Amino acid sequence: QLQLVESGGGLVQPGGSLRLSCAASGFTLGYYTVGWFRQAPGKEREAVSCINYSGTSTYYADSVKDRFTISRDSAKNTVILQMNSLKPEDTAVYYCALDLLFGDCTEVTVPGFDSWGQGTQVTVSS
């Protein structure tokens, strides 16, 4: 069973930064395309970012471009989402998931991903 665990969420002031981690248990995360998604209260889950299995292709939602950066830490078997210049509208539960078809992040949608983690809460508020 492919299990993912997110961590790094918390409460931060507007303009602050957080570093989210998506850790794999029992398998090598570097073999998979990984997506980050978020879900705010009362809203649908939406794609935030993606990195493909080889690390050569990434995707960012327009709302987070130039503020968020996705990367791999192979030594720790994790995928990192560095979030800078956070805004109140970034408040949500953040999830990571796997593209089991090993896509190149050209289509990042909730139905296209599997093995969801439990999520980590990010709250941006003064």
C-alpha cells in the first residue's frame, strides 16, 4: 500500500512562509509524479503544484506562481512545497497524492491522483 504523510502546516501571518513535506512510507517517492492539492472550507479540492517522476517537469496553479516552489529531497524520500509570501486565501488543508500513471504534470486534477495523505492544515491570519 502506498502511503503518504504530509507535515509542516501551521499558523502563519500574511507574508510569511511555510515548508510542507510529503513523505513516503515503504516505497521510493522519487519513482512517482507527486501533486500537491488544497481544500478550503466550503470549497472543492484544487490542484496547487506538481512535480513529475523525473523532476524535469513542474506545474503551479496561477494563484501560487512565483510564491510556491515544489522540489524533491531524495535523501529524505520526500517532496517539498516551499510556500512564501503567504496570503489569507492560501488557508486550506494541503494534501499530497500520487499520479499512478507517471504523468508529466500536464494535467493535474483530483481524479487523476491517488494514495492521498491525511492532509496538513495551513492557516494564514494576522
